[in-house]
Amino acid sequence: MPKIKTHKASAKRMKLRKSGSLKRRNAYATHLLGGRSSKRKRGARKNELVSSADMDKARLALGLK
């Protein structure tokens, strides 16, 4: 059985935490921000966790499973 390759695009966007969960950047935070409220833009600066529904696919993409 061959080794599972890491999906490099996913590896650049997600980071494994000590607890085993994955950290990711928030979407919609890069451009066309003029029409958005300050509260919405401030919330987009924070990192989020990969949802439990997507965790299996994300871990497989990173070669962790």
C-alpha cells in the first residue's frame, strides 16, 4: 500500500493544533471590504476551527489519517 501524499494547498491553509483540531483562516477577509461593517471585518480577522463535518476530509488531505 503506497503512502498517502499531503495535499500541499490544504497544508498551506490549515495548521494542526496540539489538541488534534485544525485551525484555518476565515473566508471573505481579503478584498472588497468597503461595503462591509467594521464588526464583520473584525470578526473575519480571527482564526476558526475546521468544522467537525469537514474534519475527516481535511485530515485525509493533510495525510493525518
